[in-house]
Amino acid sequence: MGYAELASVSRGFARMRSLKQFLQRQLHFIVIGGFLSILLIACQPLAQSQAPDASPPPETSSETVDQTEAVGTLELPPLPYAFDALEPYIDAETMELHHDRHHAAYVNNYNEAITDYPDLQSQGVEALLRNLDVIPEDVRITIRNNGGGHVNHSMFWQIMSPEGGGEPQGQLAEQINQTFGSFADFQTAFEEAGANQFGSGWVWLVSNNEGNLQITTTLNQDNPIMQGAFPIMGNDVWEHAYYLSYRNRRAEYLDAWWNVVNWEEVGRRYEQAVQG
Ligand code: MN3
């Protein structure tokens, strides 16, 4: 074999070596690429199955009319009339502060308190108020005060109206007469109970455990549902409800309040109580 032939064979071997290296690199890409593809496919069902748990869909349906029955986080319901609509009996500034600050704060505080408790979120605010014992102790008072505040005020805006005043009608009027003697006697008793409520709270007309009408009061933001009664109507006797216009004259506010009571809505609530 001559020198020229040897050199040719040597170049041939060199080409084969570089081809082998090339194929090895390609093989690496194919193996790593294949492995990544399998990993991606394997993880996909896992990711899909985990997604609903990570962010549960809101359980409130758009058909839920009664805001207070909604589960999950609360929303501040819009005031159904203008801030100044109840003047001169309730001034615009009081209404704005009462709705946009006080009620909004109850909603925000409640939502913050239930953030870490999906179990509580799934039960809804009224269910929790009816059964305070199921609430972990560290958030029980917060949920009681702010959940109660939300339920109470959501009712409060609805049972007042610029076209309010006058007297109840129908079955409710009959029951009030039967229970309290007359509408005027009922008003007197309701105002007295409200005036005598020491400190912050509410005065209520409820359908009690026996299904009878009764005037009651609650402290702070407690709601009659906590005692198994149905709140037909209630007046807020916290100072924030009247202090700007009436100062310390709560009795004057209680007397003026009848001018804005929406008896149509109160009557609807009474029917709800009767139907259970
Ligand atoms: Mn209030």
C-alpha cells in the first residue's frame, strides 16, 4: 500500500468518526425531546384535574335574587334609590356614609375573615349566623358582627322607600291589629323598644318561634335568625343611622322613620315568614 492510499483510508476513517459523532448528537436530541414530550403529556391530565380545585367556580348563580342568601363572598348591594331620596327624614350624608362606608366595611371585613375557610364560604352568611358554633373561634366574632351587619343592612335599604309611609295592608295589618291592638299601639311599642335599647343595636318586628308577631331588640349587629325568629322589619338604632340630623334624639328619629317605611316590602317579608 502506497502513501497516497494510506492517506485516503485515513480520511475515510476520519469522515466515519465525524458521522458517528453527528449521529450521537442527533440521538441525544431525539431521546431528550421524546422524554420531554412524554413528561408534558403525562402532566396534562394532572393539571386539568387540579385546575377546578385550585380555583373553584363561584357557587352563586345569577338567578340568586336574594343577596343575603348568597354563598361565598359577599357583595355590597346597590342602594335602591339616591342618597337624598329619603330626605327630610334621613339626610343624604347619613345615607352615603351608612351605605358606602358602614355597610361596605361589613362586607369587606366578612370577606377577609372567610378567605381562609372554604368550608364557611360554601355555607352562606345566613346559615352561619343561624349556627355560629360551626365557625372557628378566631373568626367567629368577626363573622357574627360583619355577617350580621350585611344581612341587617341589606334588609334595611329594601324596607325603606321615598314612596314609603302610610300603613301596612292585608294580612300583616290584620295580624298587627290582633297582636298589638292597633297600628298606632304597635308603633308606640316599637318606638319604645327602640328607644330603650341600650347602646348600639336594632329594634325588630319578628315572626317568633311560635309563628306569632313580636317586637324584639338585638345588640350590635345580631339578627333575629340567630334565635330562630324571622325578621319581618327592623330599624337601625346605632348612632350612625341618625346622629348627623337628630344628634342624641333617638326617639325623634324613631318617630320620623315611619315616613320612609316601605310597607309593600315589609308585607312581602311577612308572607315569606308565614310560608316558612
Ligand atoms: Mn347601620
